[in-house]
Amino acid sequence: MKKIAILGTGSVGQTLASKFVTLGYDVILGTRSVSEKLSDSTKDSYGNPPFREWHAANNTVKLATFREAAASAEVLVNATKGAGSIEALKLADLKSLKGKILIDVANPLDFSKGMPPILHSELANSNSLGEEIQKNFPDVKVVKTLNTMWCGLMVNPALINGGDHNVFLCGNDSDAKAIVKGILKSFGWHDGNILDLGGIAASRGTEMYLPLWLSMFGATGNGAFNIKIVS
Amino acid sequence: MKKIAILGTGSVGQTLASKFVTLGYDVILGTRSVSEKLSDSTKDSYGNPPFREWHAANNTVKLATFREAAASAEVLVNATKGAGSIEALKLADLKSLKGKILIDVANPLDFSKGMPPILHSELANSNSLGEEIQKNFPDVKVVKTLNTMWCGLMVNPALINGGDHNVFLCGNDSDAKAIVKGILKSFGWHDGNILDLGGIAASRGTEMYLPLWLSMFGATGNGAFNIKIVS
């Protein structure tokens, strides 16, 4: 059975987990503290129900610590909040995990200056979260993808425009990118709509797109949109 | 006769000037020094021929100082290099020009760290060129638009995908945005493809999109592309 570990239990992690379950994966979700996560009865900052309600309805998904989750699979997903991703990946002991693939779907949003969020200044323009993760964990193959859209579209591109719109990926390892591309195709992404932007430094572009995404979201009032490259 | 002043004589300024001429405008281009500009026989950094060759072939376009150009029209275009825009607009004496519309099509690209360029750090993330211009010249109505694509598409959207792709605009003055929208429509932009992102702070998003644009340009090798929002 194919295994995947998803670090982060928010709506992005939950959405990805549910999709991987339907695709027949053995899914393990990583969190800081299993007991705290399962006893937490508060809604998240977006008003979503507590994790334990989702987990009760999706009980084939295992919950474990970041470290246990990361150790259990060869392909990992970073779905933690971007501001805390490096810290979470340190807890996951990513340094010891040579050769594993890390699919980074997070964005380094900074909500501390009010809404709409900006990007963390040390992770923007001349740097990015994708690059920072790769620098901190050089033995892990980081592939940045899916961070340019609402999570409902990540796993179900057919929801809009017959699935005809674009997803980007970048990373320094070609084999890792090929595996991630296979996963994207299993989500329903058309081969020709998956645009490889090159090395992990291209994370800057896809992360810096977020303020425009937020503006478009504000103007249209609906997250179920994406961009399609036309030429 | 409708008048328009374009500040900046590079390929963007030239492309816009030619289009406005075909639309029947009286076009005046602003530059730092008319005599220096006309005596310059060097190609620009992109390998384009010197301005005077273009000007010889487009001799209905007047060339003047930034200040004379800005004084001559009610609608101005900032097509200077983003890194020097504030300085150029000070030379244009924009402070004295109450109520005029400034269409800002520039991006604050910083080439000093090598290629691809990044954004000027003081004009990104928590600020933008569009906002900085508006702050420096509060009596001018700044409308940011057209900065998300190759200049050939700005004035000829029909070049790709039957003209069906998106252009953004933002600014604090609704009447100014309506006038600029009219200009965009005269360029061939479909009404439904012009997305108003709100106030001038939305410049952040459209300027921070540039690194992704540069990545897509690098991946596709052709500037004649744009994005279309699908939902």
C-alpha cells in the first residue's frame, strides 16, 4: 500500500488527506501533540470545526507526531502554516530523513500586520519558504507545488473550467518532480497544465503570487478560481 | 484632439505611444534630457535600437522634458523604469499637477542582484511602486494597470487567445479608473476581462506577480502569454 505523511492538520492537510484516502493511500497526519489535537474542541481561525470532528469522520487516517509521521513514509507533504513550517519540520526531525520527497504546499503568510496578510519579509523577494526549507534540510528533495490555489481545487481541478487551468511545480531534483507530477495527475491535473518552473528558487514566484490571489479572491468573493496561461 | 503624455522612452513607452497615435491622440513623450536622448546612438539593455531610430519613424510623437510632457496633458502614463520612477516623477514636477490621472504601468525591478531581477525591497510586500507614487504625489490620481504582461500585449490583447485574458487595475479614485478602463477598452480589452482589484494597495499583488511572470517566461521562452482567470 502506498504511504503518505501529511504534516499539518488544518483544512489543507485534511483536504489532501481525504483525497489520498480515496486514492488508496495509507495516510498519516503529523501534528505537534496528538493528545492536544484530539482534545481541542475549538474552531480554527477560519471558523472550521475542530480537527477531531473531521477525524471522527475520517478514521482511517492515522494521527501521529510530526516525527512519527515523517518517519513513516517516503513522500511527505508540508501543509503546516508557512510561518511555522521550519519549526514544524525541525520537530519532524527532517534532518535525519535523507532522500525523502517533501511536497511543500505552504505559503509564508504573515497575519501580524492585519488583513490581508503579507508575506514574511525574510521569506519573500530574495528568498522563499521553499528555498528556506531546502536550505535547512539539504538531504530532503523539496518540490513546491499547489500553493497557488484554494485547497478544494488542489485535489479536484475538474471543479472549474473542465479542469483546464494551471498548476506550477519546482524543485532541484528531477526524479522527485516526476513523482510529484504523477501525484498531481492522480488528482486530475492534465499533463499539459502542469508547468515545471525549474529549480526551487522558482518558489519565490509562486509564493509572491499570493497577494494577487488574495486581491482576486477579494474582488470575486469566491475561492474556486484559478489562472490559466494563454498564448 | 485627445492628448496623452507618456513618461519614459523605452520599449514600453514607445509601444504605448505608437498605439495612442493610431487611436488619434496627440502624444508627447517625456524624457530627462531631450538633446541627450536624441543624440544617443546606443542600443538599450535589451538590444533594442536607439530611441532616435524609433522617433524618426514615429515623428508625430513629440519629445519633451518630463516636466513639459507632464504639464501638457490631463492623462499621464508612467512608463519609466520602476527603480527610477519616483525620481522621474519629481523631475516631472508632479506635485504641482493636481487632479491629473497617472496610469502607472511600471514595475520596481531590481537588476542589481543579477538575473532574474527581484523587486526593490522597499517597494515590495508591505509597499509597492503604485502606493509609493500615490504617497509622494497625493494630488495625482494614480491608476495601476497593464504591468502584468509584455508591452506588445498591453496594446493588442487580440494577439493571443482571441483577446480573452485578463488585465488588472486598481486605484483610489473611481472616476479615474473609469477613464483608464475606457482607454483599456480602446486598446481592445473586453470589458469583462478588466478586473478592478480596488484601491492602490492592490498594486502590491500585481507587482509581486512579476517573479512568477518571469518564471513562466523562462519556462515558455515567449513573452506573448498572459493569464486568464477561470472559475
